Amino acid sequence: MQILQEQITSPPIHPSEARADSTGVLLTVDLDALAENYRRLDRLSGRATCAAVVKANAYGLGVAIIAPALHLAGCRTFFVATFAEANDLRDVLDANGQDAEVFVLNGISVQDAAPAQERRLVPVLNSLEQVAAWRTSATSQPEVAIHVDTAMSRLGLPLAAAAHLLSESDLYEELNVTALLSHLACSEQPDHPLNRQQLESFMALREGLPPLRSGVANSSGIFLGPEFCLDLVRTGVALYGANPTPDRPNPMAEVVNLKGKIIQTRQIDRGMTVGYGATFTATRPMRLATVPVGYADGYARALGNRGLGEIGGVRVPVVGRVSMDLTVFDVTDVAPGIAVPGNDIQLIGGAASLDEVAEAAGTISYEILVRLGARLKRIYISTAEHT
Ligand SMILES: *Cc1c(COP(=O)(O)O)cnc(C)c1O
């Protein structure tokens, strides 16, 4: 809650006012781009409800600002992972005078049924045991969603168990089942045969059941086509600007941008080394620029000798290991007078896109996003008033 308080006291500022802090780092979160992405995904999902996934503090971007901005963009259904996140989200929405449905993907312990019902936090039930516990809970006809596993083997009822359960008419007297969900395993690979198999298993399950609001698609699932959108889609990473269609250009607007000011430059000779472990050796005379961002800021250590930034329109590679608080770039090929102390290197965004940085780090944009706020203060920007 302390984090939430801090975010509430940092309202969005106009992009032209966004300045690096005294350490020379600027992490911005563009709320206009976020809203544009929400509206675009909502349009693409046709008649389906477009729900926003704001688990893990809105993928590390700060749920206290992100959720109200999404609500302003039209979002009225949210998903989080845990009951604690759901309570925080409800606090945030209440504080902003906003109302919305809130689903909890990892379920809610039946001991918390009463406060959950009072605050309208809806558990996604993932096993027969959870369903059984909620059927006998003290609250009357609690609202729940049911998650069916069609390929993930992670959470959710197995298909056969779900089919049996959902055919019991008593179930609907004991529980107010407001949604039936499944989750796609390979949605970012449009040609993967599992996508259609999962959809077909899910549709077969639904046949003959009372009409239940249904959904299988995450961000990439929306781009598989209208038949995957059903009644409800759950979009997370695409809202925050990552590419939901990795084999095509990114259709989403950039939300997250990280820049670091050059705090030192130096010329090194052929044969000299850079950084811990001397993992990089100059093969020619080189000019280097040091930026005050490191793995403690969420700039992945795996980017050592693999990452890239951008300055003056030139892509500049990371040389040597990323340190806790510092990273060194090879700026030899940048025009004179540009890669000088006080000027910015673009670390994430622009020509060093989030997805490309993630790939260079051997991970996915999700993981880069959730780690970015570790030390850096997020500056929210918007040309509109978001209060
Ligand atoms: C995290 C999550 C999502 C959102 O996925 P994105 O790929 O970020 O859109 C949707 N559904 C479930 C069950 C999730 O765990």
C-alpha cells in the first residue's frame, strides 16, 4: 500500500515536462498510448468485453495510475492474480470513484469469501476442490468464474471434470457462475495447431450448457481472429506496448520509455577490456559512454555484450557486463559531439524496442516490464488530465 500511496501522489505530467531525475535516468509511462492501446484492442475484440489484466502491479507499471487510466479509456472489467492485488485494485478504483468487475485469476481462499463478496472480488476457481469449497461457503450464491484447462496443465479443471461439473444443475443454484474461462498456450504463434484445438475443446465443452460468458484469448489471442474473442478477452502485455504479433510489425503504441544520460565517455585502445570479468576486449580504438542504469533498475544483466541502445539515430551495443548501477555502450560510430556527457541514450523504446531488448536479454517483454520499477521512479505522461 505504501507503493500505491506514492503513485497516487505523482499525477501525470505533460510529456514536455518530463525530465530525468538527478541521477540522469528517465522512465516514462505514456497514459495516452495506454488508452489508445486499450481502445484499439477493444475495437479488435468486436462484441466481446475487453478486460484489462493488471496483475503484478499492472505489469510493474503501477496499478494505482494504470487502472484508473484504463477505466477512463472505457475498461470496466479487470483481472489480477491474487486477492491482495484485488483489494488494492478495489481501493484504487473506489478512491477514483470508479466501478468495475474484478476477477482474481489464482482464486480466493474460501475463508475470504465474505470480504470478497462484499467488495465484489470474483474468484476464478481452478480445481474441483475449490469449486466444492465455494459451493458450501457461508455466503449465499457467491459470484465465481470457472477456469478449464485445455492445454496449459497449470491451473484449471481438466476437461472431463469440467464437463461433469457444469452439467449439474445444482451448481448454478449454489454458485453464480459469471464466466467460463480457458487460456491459450501458444497464441503468439498464429500457425500453432494447439490454438484451434484448444478453441474446439472449449466450444465442445460449452455445447448444451446454460449460456455462460466465455473467454480464452489473451493479448495475442485477440489477433488470432474474431472466433477466438468469444464474449470476453483478457489483455495484458499489448496494453503496455509489447508486440502481440511477434512475426509482424508491432500494432501497439509505445507506452514505456527508458533513457539514461551519459555520465562519462572515454577513448580506449585496441586490446583494452571493459567491465567486470573483462568479458569485452576492444578490437579497434573505441569510444565508450557510461550510463547510470544497471540491473538494480531492471536493466537485465543478461544484456551484457548483447543489448543495444540508440543515440543520434545510431544503434549502439552494450559492451562488457551490465553492472548493478551502470552500463557501458560502444558509441564509436556515433557522429562527433552527440555521444557526450549530458546527452541521453535510449535504452528501451524507439529504435531499441521493448521486444528487441527483451529478446537480446533472452527473455520476453513481460519480464523486462515487471522488473523496471525496482529502483527507477516512473514518470506518467499524458496530454490530457488524468486525475
Ligand atoms: C497474464 C494472463 C493474461 C494476460 O496475458 P497477456 O499475454 O499479457 O495478454 C490472460 N489470461 C491469463 C489466465 C493470464 O494469466
